[in-house]
Amino acid sequence: MTRRDALRAGGAAVLGGLAGCTALPSAPIQAGSDSDEGSDDPVVVASFFSFFDFGRQIADGTPLTVENLVPTGLHGHGWEPNASITQRIIEADAFIHVGEDFQPWADRAIRTIKGDDVDTALINARQGIELVDLATSLDREEEGVGAQRGQDPHFWLDPRRAKASVDNIATGFAEIVPEHAETFRENAETYKSEVLASIDADYQAIFDRAQRDIVQLAAHNAFQYIGVRYGVRMRPLVTNLAASGDVKPADIQEAATVIRENDIRYIANGIFESQRPAQQLVRETNVEAYFPVTPYAGVREEWVEENWGYEEIAYNINMPTFEIVLGNKTPADATPREGWIEQWRNFEPI
């Protein structure tokens, strides 16, 4: 009996510690080994799309398989998995997570793994990464709660901080499959130098030529790392760190003031969030349109079919929108491919 077979047999007892989670089940996105189900090849599961993608890049060319636990079409910050997902964590050889106090279900799973002596290795993608204080990423008066709010967990939006998480994942992989440690390290270095460094340079160029220094987001507070890194004020519609935060009339009024005072014509809206606030701002202000952004927290079905990852989302979603909302390019000039404007200008819910 393999290790994972044994865990399947005893999984019900361990899952007792994770009771209370509710969500529609969905098959995880997989990448890596093409081995048959039931093989002894190592399996790693990730609690968040960005780190699933980093993991599959690092594991390329090895028997290690990486799975994304977040179902397609859902935002990875705010959903709660059911037992079919949490059992995958228990059965896996390793679990990539985003650190404490970001995904409550992941925190519960980690406590259960430790408390029940489950031998799933824990890979903290955030280990050793300096986080931005919310009191510095937002004006304290705008935030309304002062310096006690804590730290912003969305570090992976900064490509330079993302490099450190790639190293953390590569180190974790090397510990569970040491015979492929050199490949993991080489893949990590290649990804950092060829992908993340290029994204960083291209973002820098976009923000260096920006026609304005403020971006109004009809979205939750997930983009401050981009603002801090590249010197632009990111104005979220709500300061909540999760996409489920409610939008209040005062939030709309404040956004309308920012739009009026800065002569803003285009705003950004989170793909996996409600479009109603953005639509209201289009109706009630001089905003002509909203365009998509995403903190790499989830994937659409067509992105899965096209095998999009962090890199493809950066170049096909976030960068074109920042070019538009910063005033660098017209929507027609910013489009990365035919049909982009028709798909994304004032887009409807997925």
C-alpha cells in the first residue's frame, strides 16, 4: 500500500478537524507528470493559482505533479473548500500555501496536518518575504483604521517579491524529491530571469511613461504592491483584503470624487468580482469604460484551455489595462490581440 493509499484509508478521521467547510467541488487543475492515477510519483497541491503556476514551472521535466486546488472561475481569496479538496491536501506529498491569515481554510488544514502528525510537507510561499504595511500602502485617513490594520498579503503581484516565493517553492520541492533538486533550482532560476524579470521591466516601462499617477480600481484592495513598487497610487473601491468585501454608498461617492478631481476616463475592475460598482461609476461619472485586472487569484475556463499562467495573464490582462487607465494608450492601441476590446470593455460577469 502506498503512502497516499494509506492516507485515503484513514482520511475521514483527519478530515474531522476540517469540518464546516462548504463549497461546490471541482476537479483541480493539474500540471506535471503524465503518470497514471495511483502511481507513486510525488504530488504537490497549491492553495492559490499563482503558486500552482510557479510550482508547475519549477517541476517541469520531473515526475512531480502540481495541482491547483481552487476551482476554475472562483477567486482564490474568499472561498471555502469542502472535504473533497481538503482530502487532497492530506493525500499529497506537499502543500503550497500563502502563509498565515490569508486563507482560513488553509490555516485550518495546516493545524490539522500538524496536530494529526500527517506527513504532508508544508511549503510556505511567503517565507522570508517582507510585506508592505497597510498603513503605508494606503493613506491612513482613507483606510480609516490606522496602523493596526496589519500587513498586505498580496506580495506576489510584485514580480521582485514573487522571485522569492519561487525560491521557496523550489527549496520545498528539493526537500521532498531531492534527486531532482538541481532541475528544480535550474527551472526556478530560468523562470526568475526570463519571466519575472521581464514582467518587472515591462511594468516599470509602463509606469515610467504614465500620464497620471493614480489608478481608480472598482475592486478590492489587492494591487497595492504594484503601486508601491512602481510609484503609482492604487485607489481600491473598498479597503477589504478579500474580494467579498461589500461596497458601500460612501465608497462610490469617494471614488466619484477621485474620478472627478483627476479627470479619469477609464477604471479597472476585478475579473472575479462584481461588475455592479464599476457599472454604477460608468453611469454616474465621466468614466467611459472599465477594463479587467486580476491579482492572479483565479482562472477562467478559456485560460485553462490555453494553458495561461502568471506570465500570460500579466501580458494579456493586467498590462493592457494599466496602459489604458494610466493614459499611456487608447484602448485600441493597448489591445494585445484581436477581439480584446470587444471582450473586455465593460465586460459582463463570467
